[in-house]
Amino acid sequence: MKRVVISSLLLFATTGLFAQIFVGGSVGFNTTGGKIENGNTSVDKVTLTSFSLAPKAGIFLSEKLAVGAILGFNLQSEKTPGTPEEIDRTTTFGLTPFARYYAFSLNKFSVFTQGNLGFSYGVEKHKEGSTTTTGPKTTTIGISAFPGISYKLTDKVELEAVIGGLNLNFNRVSVKDNNTTNITNTFGVGANLDAIATTGFITIGAIVKL
């Protein structure tokens, strides 16, 4: 029993030496609309609005291993002018725990591999005039893995580039509408080296160590 306690204390103490919290994430807002004018007549266009928030936090357990999670919130709205006015809105919440392993470092550059386990739940609602109805409910579970590169700007700030052309993923999407459930499973693995020069191949972000 003493050996188990001592081993646990040593493990906790060793983890504490390397433990460092980091934060990151994203936020976005977009709206599209307008109107069509023809002489003295003006007709409003459909208005599309989206808002997304995905804060990220994690902790370095050692120089090579980090774990954390990403919280997700997404709101999409489509407003169609008319009599009565119609509004379609989809609200999605998500949670994605992740683990990251830094394979090697060279000066300020590091190469890592990250694995994600994501869960999200979304609800669609349709409003026509003063009447609101609830549409399909979508549940998504996903597993993914991909490589990335980080660059150390300072002791506290690192830039990250995720290489989207190399990936492994599995997704299970379940859409429930009344008594009907539509389940779709997707598995993918591959390398797309032909897209290495496109802006969609590399996504650059940053983390801040606290």
C-alpha cells in the first residue's frame, strides 16, 4: 500500500513539473442580405446570419504530451421576408476532447500529431409568423487524427498550422425527426498532396500559455 501511495505522489509531482495551461480557440460572425430594386419597387432578399464560438483550453502534461478540450457553439439563421415572415434557425452545441503528441522539435519549430473525439448536438426550429415548430435533432460523434506544425513566437505564444491534406476520421451522424432516425456512418483516410499549395490545405492558429 505504501508503494502505491509513494508511486502516485511521484507521478503527481512529476506531472506538476511540466504542467502548463494553454488557451486558444475561435469566434466568428457573418451576415448576408440586401434587397432588389426595380423602379419604385423594393424587395428584401433572404438574410443569412451565422455565429460561432469555440474556446479551447488544455494542459501540457510533459514536454511532448498535451491534453485539452474545445467547447463549440454555432448558430445559423435564415430569414425569408414575406407575409408572414419565415425564420429557420439551427443551434448546435459541441464538446471535443483532444490529445496531442509532439514528435520532435527543431529550434522554434515542432511537429505534432493530434487526436480528437468530438460530440455535438443540434436542433432546428422553424418560425412562421407567431408559430414555432421544432425540426430534426442532429447528434454527431466523430473521431479524427491529423498532423500539425507549431512555431514558437515567444515563451507564451505559439503559432499552429494544421495540415488538412493528411487525415484519418470517422463520423456517425444521427438525425431524428419525430419517430424517424436517419443514421449515417462515414470513414475516411488519405493524403492529398495535390492540394498542398491551396489555402484550404493548411489552417493557421495560435495558442497562449498561461
